[in-house]
Amino acid sequence: MKVEIDSAALADAVAWTTRVIDARPASPILAGIQLEAIDGTLQLSAFNYEISARHHIEAGIDEPGTALVLGKLLADITKSLPAEKTYLSTDGSTMTINSGKSTFTMQLMPDAEYPDLPVVPAKLGQVDAPTFIQAVTQASVAVSREENRPVLTGVRMQFDGDKVTMTSTDRFRLSRATFTWTPQNIDTSTTTLVRGSLLRDVARALDDHQNVVIDFDADNPTLLGFENAGRVSTSQTAGSNVNEFLCSRFFIIFLISTAAAGNHSSHNHDTK
């Protein structure tokens, strides 16, 4: 692999992609970031079995190829590159990084041992990033920190036509946010549950000048995808726990209160 690339773009892409790498990965191979030089782009990816991150940036490709190197180390190197252009090249078991008068050598990791990234589900719909970020911030207020009750650490996402409702509860509080979006299919009606910390992580990393595309397959509801400004994240869902969330005591009380308020409002309207 031989690549010429803009240093600032590389640093930004590496920083964004490696955010999903855990400080103590479940497996040493998950400490890596995967690089692939192909078709005029450098593609970057990382995975921790819960979240995946994929990014691509324009690059001059002299020789296509792939490399797997320590992600956090690459992030440390690329954030301080001295020149506008950086050159990446692999030779045997190492990758060399040249920028200006600086040269860094990284040991390659066994690429064949890196797990396959999950397939991104089909597009469900899209919304502008500021609206999505605000909804996540508001809806995740009541996310529980009780790891022994995983269902309460999630945010319930309900997609109903052009409306999306996010809800969380820790049994003592309930937070909720609703927004309008553009669904791929106006007849969309599906629900999923995603870990609140993962959802907040995705929201924090968004480019708020671009729309957020949400990917989800109701027939295979184990994965939620988020696309924004050429970046793609996937997050595991807690799909099997949606019914448990719906049966939580606080959520039931909230629904009853909401229904009662709605009935009272309708009665008042009819009597005017």
C-alpha cells in the first residue's frame, strides 16, 4: 500500500474512527484500525462488537492495499503531523508514515484476524443533525446507570410515519423527545431499543451541518445504522428487551397519565 493524503483530513478521520476503540478492548485485535486504499480513497474502520465506525477520505493511491495498525497510536501520531501532506506505505510487517522531516514506523497487526464489520441495514429515513442531537440529549436524561437492568440503560426509538419518538426511564423519571423526519416509506411503523450511552456517543460525533440518515431493518432488528457526512456508524440494539421496557412500571404509569390527559382535553373540546 502506498498513499498520499492530506494530513489534516487524515488526522480528523483517524480521530473520529478510533473513538469506538475501547481503552481495554475485549480482544487485542480490536485495538486496531483497519485502513484500505482503493479507488482514490483511504477507507478507515474500527469495531468493538457493539459499535462500528467507517469513514473514507480522498487520497492519491500509488499502490492499493490494506493495513491494520494500533488505532490509538495512529491517532496520537496523526494529530501532530508537521506537513500538509502525509505518505503512508507498507512493507512486509510495518507501515511507514512520512510527513515533512518526520518519519514514524508502526508494526502491522494480523489483518486476517480482524472481525468482519456488520452489514449496514437499509435506509429508514433522515433528519437534520441539530434536531437529532437535541432529541438524543433530551430523551437520554432518564437513562439508568443500573447495569443489572440493561433494559433501563436504553432509549426506546419509535418510528411512526414522519414522527420519531425517543423515550427513556430509570423507574423514577421518564424523558421523552419527538421530532419530525423524512421517512424512506411514509408507512414506516417500527420500534427498537438502543443503549443510551451508544446513542449519545453517535450524537456527539455528528457533523451538525449534514443530515443524519438512520438505517434499520425491522425484519432483522439487531442493528441500527447512522450515516452523516460520509461517516457511517452502527450500533447494536437491545431489540429483545423492547417489550420489557414497555412493561416497566413507570412507562405504564406515564402512558395512563398521557391517555387520561388526552381524554380530558377531548372532553373539554367536545363540550365547547
